[in-house]
Amino acid sequence: MQTIYEDLWTFMKKKVEILSPAKNLIQGMAAINAGADAVYIGAPQFGARSNATNSIEDVAELVKYAHLFKAQVFVVVNTILYDNELEDCRELIHTLYDIGVDALIVQDMAIMEMDLPPIVIHASTQANNRDPKHVKFLADAGMKRVVLARELNLDQIKEIHAATDVELEFFVSGALCVSFSGNCYMSIANGERSANRGSCAQNCRLPYNLIDGKGETLISNSHLLSIKDLDLSNQLPNLVEAGITSFKIEGRLKDMVYVKNNTSYLRKKLDAFLENNDTYTKASSGRTFYTFDAEMDRSFNRGYTDYFVNKRSQKIGSWETPKSQGQLIGRIIETKSNGYVIENSELLNNGDGLYFINEYGEADGAQINIIVNDIVAPNTFRPLKPGTIIYRNSDANFNKLLERDDSAVRKIGVKLIFSETANGFQLLAIDEDGHESVSSFESAKELAKREDSTIPNIKKNLSKTGNTPFIVDDINVDFTDNWFLPISKINDIRRLVLEQLIDIRINEYHREEYQISKTDHPYPVTQLDFTYNVANKLAREFYKRHGVTEIEKAFELQWDPGKSRVMTTKYCVKYELGKCWRYNKDTMGEKLVEPLTLKHGENEYKLKFNCKPCEMEIWEKDAELTYEEEQ
């Protein structure tokens, strides 16, 4: 247990957190058990994942469980809102405040105009959080945290941190939106399913043909907009130095194995950084005990990239397939008896899923039926050549292990002091955060018949915390004599004191509150195009009060079929092809004939390359484009 001086020193340290996704109550609790300092979850409405909604009752239960460990619960209210939804949204926010939610993650500035309770507001990554002036504006408007755009590099994050002391959150793991978040309109342009309304159709994961300006097909049936998943686990110290205090895992639609594996992996990475650190500390209580070794490539992934955190330095496309690639196992040595001899086959188990590129150059897979004498026999045999690289994208044993409740168990440290009173005995529990629970019972003092001390046996029974969220770090038994006590009495008082301590921790949890007040400081720009996603009267009022003079309607309210820009992205097809004049000038060879077109079925898109900001735009086929001259 810490001394008062150690407690003060810890209090003065800056908190950094692992923030995990919660598809539902069960996965949210699992994330906390695996070491999350906070979780983010959808409510019944207005979350940007319409397939990951939750009842108010489940969110309330998650809040209660999280607060036991001093972990936080953030609710996503990050769709754009229509006028007829404003009142329902306001009422939902009041309900979320009433059940103890710690903060809201929002995109639509209409929420800043509402009559709100004193609940903390975070700016979603969909709110154009890409530069110091916009982030500082949001902070000055009352946002307590800003979720930065994934495309930023370390230098840009440092510039934002230097401009404002607002909390900064950054994605460090999981799937990447190829578009700037909040600025992808492919889904609604193709089928009236708005990503900004929670119904992304994931057009970026479809196969496309790439056609040049002469009409020649350069690439056929390839997932040209699909990119690898993010892994910045080795960048945590650099991100902390740059100003990030919350490390976010993507994945409110992912399964339990993904959530527990990624959370625990990042927990261990961050704990290693925090150990003996004089400046930073973890943001919640307790410690987790694992029955598995976390490895991020053992759950869903398309291969990994550090994206742009270290600037543009590598190809990031995942063109073969948008499905999970998984963990590298090894190469096929030979094909034998309708099976394969594979390097490192001792890593494989019956029931595992395999991923490989088949004889037609296509992403393919199979499931292992059985492994006999080092021959891996799949359920569907394919004649693969020696040298074919094999990945495992489903680890049967690992999945079974992580699906068990006891694979990650979180415990809060307590010190127990068992002592005498005038009429009996008393048990005092002091947890690692200084909360106290005490109970006593009356009992006649009776000396033990045996000369052996009773204290070791008393300590043994006091230490049995079972399925409670506590682990005993220290026990002090303070007796004046060798008193005898029935084991049942010791067990009863231990259970009572720890049950009380659960309620005490939840009831004494301190939730930060902040009352939003209307401000009028100038917005960084005075003209807003459709990418600012203004879809209601309150958002318009917010921007007008902050000096904006021209406000274009959101894409969803003014779409011009066939002629619209549907995406802006830092990802670049030219760079992926080695045809970028800036990065591949000496090796690119013959220039591509523009315009380049992506085609999937009847849908066609023109690509426009804005080389000065190093961005690519995607436009519908009937758009008239001008092209800048390459240098």
C-alpha cells in the first residue's frame, strides 16, 4: 500500500489511458477486465455504428461496473442530426447524464447549442480535428477533449498540443477509414446509406478496376481503396511526448477476442512505459491477471501500418482482400497427401483458419481439419505451390481461451486489518485508492486450545477474496492473545466488508462535470462547404454566432447525383503504384494517363490528385475536373 507522500505524488502525475470499444455491455465489461481505463459505447440512437446500439439499462450497468475500477464510460452521439431529431437527442443526453456517463463524443455542433446538463463533451474525429486553429477553437468552445484525425503525424500533433492544453485522443489500433473521418460520402451516393448517419456501406472495401485516361484497364478486380489496419503500439512513448493522453482502439463492431486481445496488448505496452515514470500514471485502478499472451496479429487484422504518424514512408494498401489476414506462420515446403507441410506448423491447431494467395493470385483460405505427422490437412484442398506464404486468420485455441471469462481478471488491491474491540472483533479494509470499509461483530474471547498461533489460519481465510473484484496485498492481525475464532465468522465478516467496499467505491466515484456556455469567439474560417456536415438549424446558429457567413448544406441534403466529390484522403493510388512524382520520381518510369478511374459494376469514380497537400480526391463519373500540373 502507498504512503501518503506516494499518494500525493501519484495524484500530481498526468493520467494516460487505454480507451477500448464496447459493442455491448458484455464486451465493455470484458474490455475493463482486460485493462481498459475507459470504454466508448453506443446508446439507443445517434451513434455512428447503427449496428452497435445499446439500451439505456445496459449503458447504466456498464457505467456502474466501470466506476468500480475508476474507469470511465464515454457514449458516442456522433451522427449528424436532422431538425426533427434535435429534441430526442437533447433528451437522450439528459438521460445519459442521469445514469452517470462520464462524457459524450459528438460530431454535430448542434449539441453545443442545446440546453445540456453539466456533462463533459469530447469532439469526435469526424469534426475536422486536423490543425491547431480548429482544435483550439473547439477547446475554447468548451470541449474538454478532441479526438484527432488519424492522418496526423507526430510533428502535427505537437503543433496542436502547443496551441491548446485540451486533452488529446488518438487512434492507435484497428481498422482505418481511408477517407478523412466525416468526409466520406461514397456510401450515400451509391445507396442512400449515410456514413455520417451511422450506416456506412464500406464501399472502400469493394473490388475495383483501375482504368487510365485512354480507357485501358491497368488493374482488374482489386481492392484498391482498402488499406491495412493501424498499429501504433510501438509509438506510445512518442505519442505521449507529442501530447496524446488517450490511446484509442477502433472496433465497436469487432468480436470479444479482438477487444480483449488488443486491450491487453496495449495495456502491457503502456504499463511498461509507465513503470517508474515520474510524470505519467495510469488513469484507472486495479491490475489485470491474464491466462493468455496477447499478440495483436492473433485477432482480426489486414496486416498493419503506422499510417502517417511518421509521415508517408511505406505502402499501406491491402489490395488482395478486405478480410482478415491474421498471423504469419510460414511458407509451404511441399504438398503431400492432400495436405501441406508448412514451416512452423507446430504453431497451428485443428480448427484454425488459414489465409493465403491461391494459384490464381487471389486471396483465399481454408480451415484445418487435422494435423497428422506434420501434414496440415484442410477442409478444402487446393494445389498450392511450395513457397506460398501461409497466415492464420483464426486461431481456434486462442479464441476459445479468450472467450472464457477468467482469461482476463481485474483486481483492486486491498489491505486488511483484523483487530480486537472491547466486545469482539473488527475488520477494516483499505483499498489502493484509500477507500475504507469496516465492520465488527460481538464475540466472547476464547483462547485457542492449541499452542500454535491462530493468526496464520486467520490470514489464510481473510485472503480468500474469490470472485470479488479485490485482491489482498497485505493482512495485519492485531491480537493481544491467541484467540480462537470460528472460520465461519472470519468468512462472514470478510464477505461483508468487501461487499460494502464495492458500494463505497461506486458511490464515492468522482465524475468530472462541465457546464457548456455559449461562446462567440471566431471560427477559423468564415465559409463552410458541405464537408462540415451542417444538417440542422442549431448547427447553423452555432457557426453563425462564431462569425461564419456562408454555410453550405450537408451532402445528405443537397447531393447532386453523378457530379459530386465523395471522398478526400491522404491515401494515394499513385503512390501505391510507385507513380508519385514526389516520392518515386527517379523510379516511376512512364507517367500514368489521367484521369484515372475506379470502376465497380456500374459505379465509376474519377481520381484527382492534389499533390501540394498530398491528398487524393474521389469524384463521381460525371464530374468535370481540372488537373494540376505535376512538378
